[in-house]
Amino acid sequence: MTKLFLMRHGETYFNKWHRIQGWCDSALTPTGVKQTNEIKQYFIKNNIYFDKRYTSTSERACDTMDIICENSPYMRLKSLKECNFGKYEGSSERLNPPYPYGDFFKKYGGESEKEVQTRMNSTILSILLSSDDSDNILIISHAGAILNFLISVNLNPQVVKDQGFGNCSVLEFEFNDEKLKLKQIINPS
């Protein structure tokens, strides 16, 4: 059985300042570095090591991966990036429309939710299907992209939100017979 650890990056300055952060980027805060180190220690304490590692090309995700898997190779994939919010990138989160966004950001040069769901689903399922049955896989991505992935595989993202899905949260899945099952949510303290 393949295990997938789907992780959100550590807290960034834009998270802290409540800025819309999709394809634009900001650095990890000291809190983000601390969160990432806590999750790294969780993996070490529980003897969780990764056969394959993937991250979005965004700096915040790569910096998170560099801390978690120092000196281990990983693959950067543009298709794991956060939603593209078009002209809203870097703006105050107060400007976000009510969820679900649907096609809202498309008319401002961004992506629709369906486009994000399709690219995340295609990328993650391709990774899973090309893995050995005993692989542990770590993927570091972004909140909106991950929640859209959950929708694409018919999992209710509200269940994840209700259990806590902050920066550096990790969703642990089992993948067997082309079925994905959420086992637990790991959060930094």
C-alpha cells in the first residue's frame, strides 16, 4: 500500500498579513520555520521516511521541503502550485468572494476551481499510479490547491477544515487499488 503525505507549506508573511497568495509568493515567517521543524520532528519520531518527494515550484513550498527533507532530492512541479488568483494576487483577503469561487478569478486572469481540481487530480494521481505499492510519498502544496484536490476525489474538504488545516498541516492517505483513503490529519502544535 502506498502512503501519501499531502502537506501544506509553513506560514508565510502573506498568510500573516492576510494577503491573497496564489502564484505570487512570500517567504516563510519564523513561525512557519518553527511549524515546519515540528512536523519534521514528528516524521523522525514516528520513523516516517519518504521514497519520493514532490513540491510546488513556489518558494514557500520549496523552503518547507528543504527543512523537512534536508539534503534529499525532490521534484518541483508547477502543476502543484496554488490557485492562480489573477489580478487579486497580493491583495487583501477581504476582497475574496464568498466560497465556492467557481469561475470568479477566471475573469481577472486567474483560474477556475475546476481547472485547479483537474490539474491537481491529474498530477497527484499520476504520481500515485507510478509509485510502488510500498512507497511513502511526500507532496508539499498549498491550502486552496489541496482542498480543490479533495473535491476532485470526492472527499469533503469541510471535514479537513473542521479538524484543523492550518499551515504545515499534513493529510495522511493510504492509496490501494486506485482508492484514496484519508487516515489522519497531522498538525503542528
